Amino acid sequence: MTLTPQWLDELRARTSLSTLIGKTVKVQKAGREYKACCPFHNEKTPSFTINDEKGFYHCFGCGAHGDAIRWMTDHRGLPFMEAVKELAAGAGMEVPAADPRAAKRAEQAKGLHEAMAAAQGFFEEQLAGIDGGEARAYLARRGISDAIRRTFGFGYSPDSRGKLKSALKDFGEPMLVEAGLLIDPDGERDAYDRFRGRLMFPIRDIRGRVIAFGGRILGQGEPKYLNSPDTPLFDKGRTLYNIDKASPASRQSGRVIVVEGYMDVIALAQAGFPESVAPLGTALTEHQIERLWKMVEVPILCFDGDAAGQKAAIRAATRALPLLRPGHSLCFATLPAGQDPDDLIRASGPRAMEEVLAGAQSLIDRLWTHEVAASPLDTPEQKAALKQRLRARSDAIQHPDVRAHYAHEFRERYDAKFFARHPTAAGEARSFGGGAPRWRRDKRGNWKPPTPPAGAEARAIGEGGMEQRLLRAVLASLLRHPEQIAPHREQLSALRIADPALAELLATMIRCSFHKETVETQALLTILGQGEVYNRAKGMLRADTFSLTPYRMTADPGRVSRDLEEAIRVMAQGPELEAAMVEATKRFEKDVSEANFAEQQRIRALMADHDRRLAELAQPEDGI
């Protein structure tokens, strides 16, 4: 499909911008232009102008600016081609087809859309007629207003095998079967109506066209809710109920609320939350998550407080992890146990719903809470299993920076939960195996390295041996991949280094990372200036220097982050284990008890494991 500039200009020329915008925004004439309160930000005095002659709109308040196509993509939330197609339909223009097959598919889709629109009209007529009395009574019991009924286009399918088939006979059985409106049992018996005796909910695409239906049984029967099957128009894993209305509403509110079903969406819309959507009988899919992220960066998933609702939340969290990228995530609001949105709003009003939404948990908080509660944490093995589960969660994230931050956050929470000791007199907690002291600003605003807390007896990393070799490898890797400094800053700050030049090199790298998340290698060298520290850094950048990520390799960023995390942990652990052994030995000498002996042996086993891992890390893979 080729859309030439000339064709697009003709489309814009045939579109009355004030009429287009006036469909959803109240506009008024102001000389040769039109004005309105801006739909892109809240204001009481109109600063939004529309110029039909020039074909653009502009807001002097927030700077929103564009033409008819931009209006459809920014305000309506349509993809570019969907915006063009809708404008072309209104202007009476044919969108160029790429080839005859594409033209045939477009013609077929047009016929299916017309059949679905006719079915929608039929269902609405039935709801208003004699047969729709029970469905109208159900809506009244649920407190659904006539305005909401019209907005969502409720209908009714008669309890008959052939009324819809007869009413839409001009479309032919094959098309009605393909649209999912009829069921063709085996090709020999007659096709019959799929939806019978149900309250009907039209399911629309982003352009507001009916592409499928959902039907709720009235009275006894199964299933309670029945959706259209997948068709050329409808893929339930890519569609969200109410997407056509929620998309523009989300641009006003700045949020999207994801709930479990049709009636939840409808109850929220009636209570003043039009930015609500729901998946269609399945767990939230990757395609639906991406669709939500086109509206807002952090959608709110609102689930029931029961076990089923919480399982649904974790399924959504698990599915989202590989897709995470900077700025884009999910958060989770939990309803009171035993209540859906309609129950909560009826009992306590819209403000109660706002409070639930305001208390939404971040994705990392929900994962942490879930994993901590997943099993007892009484034994070392159970605690290690928790650490393994958390690592699996962070490893599922594909984006290297997001993965590194999740791993860092999980590690800090884990250490704080299991290794925190009693606070010192200064009120600062010390930790064994984590809890790095933090850098602080001085009175001039400069970043200063942390001072070890009083009583810290862990020795510094020496100037020789395997620890020193591993330290140089870590520093070389950080010089080659300076974007890794910030994610590991707290752990690096905990290292005590005996070699003054290496200590100064690390301190400079950490200090620079506070001013800029990603520091360039050359910038670091410039800051170091000339002298011993500069020469040591230059030497580490030689191709033959042992590094966790050899210079000649194009290292995977994820592997760089994981290797650094492990190496830093092992380096910090050695001096701390030795200090812990000194304390354990003092306690044993003072009180020769079985418990003190067991603690001494436990730390000795940890030291042996540490020495083994240190030897592995300090030995390059290719023996250089």
C-alpha cells in the first residue's frame, strides 16, 4: 500500500477539521477559526484553536498541534493506517491497495463489518421489543442507566435458533458463519444462531466498529458468558473490551484501568471511570499489554482480592516481565475480598474506588510480596529457594538496564530481610552480606564516599592474590562498560580496597555516576588526568588485560551485568566472612557451647565455598 503525499493532502483537504473535532469536543466559532477547551489537558478558559483553512489545530496552553490524521492518532489513539482508513471512509476516498490480494481481503473485511453492524442493529431492536423484557429487567436490577445502555450498545439475542439468521439472510450463510454469528455444525445440517437468550455486548475495535459480541445468559444455562470465536475481524488475544472509548479517555485522565470483565468496565464507566478496559475471557496477553502501553506507560490492573484474582495478577506480571522497558511497567490495585468494582462503588461510592486505585502496588512490589509469601522461610534451604525464585524473575527481563535494576532491588530487599543486624548507636543498621553504606553529599553538594560504621572490622581487599586479580578484572570491565557503574553503585561502595590507586579509581567512577547515569570511558580518563591512577586505568584497557568481559568480545549486556554482580558480591563477602569468623571464634572461646561451635563451622563452610568461587572467577575462561 503506497500513500503518496498528494493523496494524503487530498484526504486532509476533504476533511473538515472542526467537524471532526466537534464530534467529541464542544467547539464554537471565533471569527475565521473555532475555539474549544483543550482535550489534551484540563482547562476552563479555551486556548485550543482550530483552523479549517489551514487544516490544523493548536493549543496555546499545552502546545498540542496537528492535522486531522494527528487528531485521530493522538486523541482517538488509532494507529496511523487505521486513522487514514477512517478519515478516507468519511471523505469518500478509496485507500490504495498494495495488490489484488490485499484489495480482496479489504473487500471481504468490508462485508464482514457490514454484517456485524447489521447484527448489532438487530440485537438493539430485540432489546427494545417484547422479547427483551427480561434483559431490560436485568439491566435495571444492576442499576444500568439508559445513557450507559445506549453508550455501550446493549442488545438482546432471542432464544431462537434462526431469528438472526432470517433477519440477516441477505448476507448469506457463509459470511454469517465466518463472522461468528452462526454455527455450522458439520456442513450437512443447517447453520443456526450462535447467541440465543442472551444479553448482548458489542465488542468494538479501536475505530469503534463492531467486530464481535459477548453474550451473558439470562436465567439458567452454561456458559454464563459466551464470546464470538476468532474471525478475520476478531482475535480475542489482541482485543480489549471498550478500547475505543477508553483510549481517548485515557488521554484526559492519564491512566488506564484493566478489570476482569464486561460488567466491571460498565460499572466503572457509569461511576465516572471511562478509561477502563477488560480482556475477553483470557489472561492478559503480550499483545494486550503492548496495546495498553500505547495509551499509558503504567496501566493499573485491578483484580479481585480472592485467590483467583491474585493468581490472575501474578500471571499478568509474569507475562509482562520479558516485555519491560524503561518507563513501561504495570501496577496492581487489589479490591476488598469478595467485592468487584460494582459492589465497591454501590457500597462506598466512587471515592472508595479511587482509594483502591491510589493504593496500587508497583510490579516489583507485587512480585516481591508474592514470592515471600509463596512458601515458609524458616530454614536456610527455604531462604535460598526464595533467592533463586527472585533471580528467575529478574532473569526473565530482556532489557539489560531494567533487568539490572530489578536484580539490584531484589538483592537489597533480600539482604535487608535476612541479614540486617540490630541498629548501632548512630541509628544505622549494619549487615552481613549486603546493605552497602551510602554515598552522601557534603555542604558544597559534592558526592563523598561512605565512612565505614564504627566497629567495622572487615579487612580491606589486599594488594595481591586472587582477590586483587578479581578486583582488577572488575575495574577493567567497568571501564569498558561504564553504563554498569550506576546499577552496581551501592555494592561497589561497600568494597574496602588497600591499593590507594585502585581505591581512587573506583571512587572516581562512582562519583561520576552520580552526575550522569551512563559515563563514557574517555570522559572517565579525562577526569582522572595524568598520574598513577590514570596510567593504571589506561593499562586496564589494553586488549590483553584480564577482564570479566574480554576486550575482543562483543559482550551481551545482560551477561556483563550478571558477571559483575557475582564478582562484586564475592569480593565483598570475603572480608565480611573473615570478620564474622573472628567474632564467632571469640564467642566460642568465651562459651564452648554446641550452638557456638555450629555457628563457627557454618561460617567456615561459607568461607570454603567463597574461596572456591573466588578461584573460579579469578581464572579467565581462556586461561589468559
